[in-house]
Amino acid sequence: MKDFDLKKYLKEGKLYEIESLDDIKSIEVTYTDPGDFYRIDVEYKNGSSNRFKDIKALGIDLPYRFNDVDLEKIAKEMEQKGIMFNYNDAFDPS
């Protein structure tokens, strides 16, 4: 996984400005029940949140198709940074 500047991305995207990755409490990645990427939800420690439909929004190398092995590796990397990382493939697009 590459390093990313979330503050810069959010500031340039005019979505929300944070001071550092330390401001992120959790990331939830949702895939559809057939396994296609759907969205990313980010919760900040101050209680606010953002939702992203762009898989590259956070600069994390997320798989386009649900793959619990790759996602578990990402979860462990995020945990080391103090960020709770969850994923699921429960969204029903019908």
C-alpha cells in the first residue's frame, strides 16, 4: 500500500479538511453482493463522516472485486495506523 495525503485530497476535492490520518476513526468498504466495489465510508474522530464512490478516493489499493484475503491485509495495515477498517459484500443492488 502506498502512502497518501488524505488531507490534500479532501482539501482539493473541497469535501472536508482534516489535520492528519490521526483524525480518521474508521473506514468501511462496501461491495455489492455479486462482489463489485460500491462505496467507501470514512468516519472521523470528531464525529463527522464522508462517503466516496471512487475506489481510488483514499489512495488505498483496494480490489475492484471483493477479495477477503487482500482486504484482510489492508485491514491489518490500517489497524497498525490506529484506523478501524471493515469491509463487506452485503449491498444488494436490485
